[in-house]
Amino acid sequence: MRRTVPILAFAIALTACGESPTGPGDVGLQLEARCSGGFAKQFACEGVDLWAHVPLGDLEPGLSNFASVSDVWGWTDPQTGIEYALIGRSNGLTIVDLSKPHAPKPVGRLASPTPSSTWRDVKVYSDHAYIVADASDGHGIQILDLTRLRTLEGFTDLAVDGRYTGVSSVHNIAINEETGFAYSVGNAGGGTTCGGGLHMLDLANPTNPLFVGCFAELGTGRTGTGYTHDVQCVVYRGPDTEHQGREVCVASNETAVVTVDVTDKSNPTTLGTGTYPDFGYIHQGWLSEDHRFFYQNDESDEASGTVNRTRMLVWDVTDLDDPVLAKEHLGPTGAIDHNLYVHEGLIYHSNYTFGVRILDASDPGNPTELGFFDTVIENDAATFAGSWSNYPYFESGAILVTSSREGLFVLRLPD
């Protein structure tokens, strides 16, 4: 059940008075630190507890201090129920066992087939991880069968179970788990780049993806080729009756938001585009759970001085053919915003030096600040350091947050 504003407000009030909020989910709960008096250990916070922190150097044996972390995703073993963190590093992937959330245990690594990359992203489908890297010609898509984690004894160097080479350097990969299709984006350096747009893959055979088509909206992206930086694809169940039941993607294309029907992979169809006069870099976003709104981050407007506080754009996509910018939500600091995700009426928004913000979206068109956890104690400057991404979808309530030089944070909302 989603934590409501009154419950969180009550929890915050208790911790401010030095009390430890308890409830059915807190029986026997071990935490590294509760958020009390505005801090969990040395980290500033509000309404978010610290379940555990794994510093960068502890993520794997012999990890170089220069091996920063980037993306994070999660996998729950359907047989054992164990939750795992899958963490992109500059030189590979680290896997962390969260069976004891208060004591995360790194259990394996998958090395990169190419030199170091700042941008490494991972998603999961059918118990397989799909890993990509940007500015990394020849990388392709690594595929790892995650069920192999069940038999690991000690920290293990893992080999891939498959590798797709129809693309080369890839910025990100999105997967619609409901349909079994993957979408690599930001493709470059070889293979079928699709102009940097959607390179679409059928994952019916998880270790041997099948290329099924391209999509690129010419005229968008900084070079006009239809480059897509990030995308979310869903079976559409929103208010636009014309498109209900269709597979629809919402793409963040640097200069525009693009909605596209990809139901027929051989003939994807642009539905609509939207932009705004003072965009910096239309980076990434996520739909509200009713598919009526699209929450988008702009990665350059804070650093350029276009805005003086973190700006999240709220698009009304009630009519998928005509996205309308409905609201600009300004955060509490001037930190640069990065990846955001939506779960059970809450928006989890990584904001680099400010860490992760949590917004209440029970009124989807008017999100409000609810809490935060700051992973960088030095400052909240508009620089590209700190919380890169987060993963809020575990049944346990564990919220994974990566911070480039600070490592992995496992957070939790008070009951």
C-alpha cells in the first residue's frame, strides 16, 4: 500500500522529537540510521530512513576509486524471493544481494567488454539482465541469466549468457515487460543505429534478441536525426480512447518529447511532439500511473542558469497526439535533476548533488514535495555529481539509490 502524506507527516513529526516511529513493518527492523532531526548519520534527510549504505570502494573486491557508479535496477528471484541490486559501474556491472537489506552483500560482477564508460545502464526481462554502455564502440548489449545467482559461492566473476551486436554504443535500454520488447536508444558507432532513436528487439528468446524495426522522429534531437536519450514504453491504458490497448512509447529526444505508437514494429507511427522555448536537454521521464501525465527532467537548465531551482516538467498527455506542457514544478535546491520513476503514487527523482527527492503525486497534475535523502553532504551545487538513478519497485519497500562517488544507498520510507 502506498504511504500517504498523513502517515509520512506523522513519522517525520515523531523523528523530529527524537522518537522512532514503529508499526507492523518495523517489528525487528534493523536500520543503519533513522532520519531523525534532519539527518540519518551524516546525510541530510526528511521522511526517509537509511537502511544501509555501501560505499563505492566496498561494492566489490579491488574496485578502483575511479570506477564510479551510474544506473541501477533491481531483480527479485521468483524462486527464492531474494532481491538484488544491479549497479552500472564505469567498468562493468556489480550485483548486490539484499536478502538482508541492512547488510547488503556484493556477490558478483560482470566486466565490460570495452574500455570504461561513464554511462552504463541495465534493465531486466524474464530473469535476464540487459546491459548497455554509451561512448563505448563495440559494446553491444550484454545479456546475463540472473537465475545463476542462486548458486554463487563467494564473490564471483561472471560471464555473459549472450551478447547482441546489432548495435554498438548504446546510451540506454528500455523494456516493456508486458509485451516482451526492448528498445535500445542513443545508438551509435556501428550496427543499425536507427538515427539514435528506437532500435526495437523481440525478447521471446531472452539470450538471442531479434531485431524487428527502427523508429526515429526526424527533426528532433540535437542533430535532427531523431536521437532518443531515454524512453518509456507501455501498453496504454490512459484517457485517450483512440489509443487504449496500443503499445505506446514516450521518448525524451533532447529537444522534444515524442509520443509514438509502436504496436506494429514494422510501421511505428508518430502520434505527437512537444517542446518548450527554454529547454536545455530533454533527458528522461516517466508516465503517471493513470497514463495521463508525463513527468520529465531537463538536465541542462539548472547548470545553464535558465532556472535557479530544480525544474521538473509536467506534461498533460490526455491527448497523445498533442502533448501539452501543463506545469513546471520547482524543487527546493538548484541541483541538476536526473532519472525519475513513479511507483504507487510517488515520484522518486534523483537530483545529483541533492540526492533523491520524493514527491507525492496522488494529485497527478500537481505533485508536491514529500521527503528527500541527500547523498552528497558537501553541497547542492548544479554539478554532475551525486545521485544518478534510483529503483523504487521492490516488494520489501527498499529504495535503491546510486550516487556516483558515494556508492549504493538502500533507503526506506517509514511506515
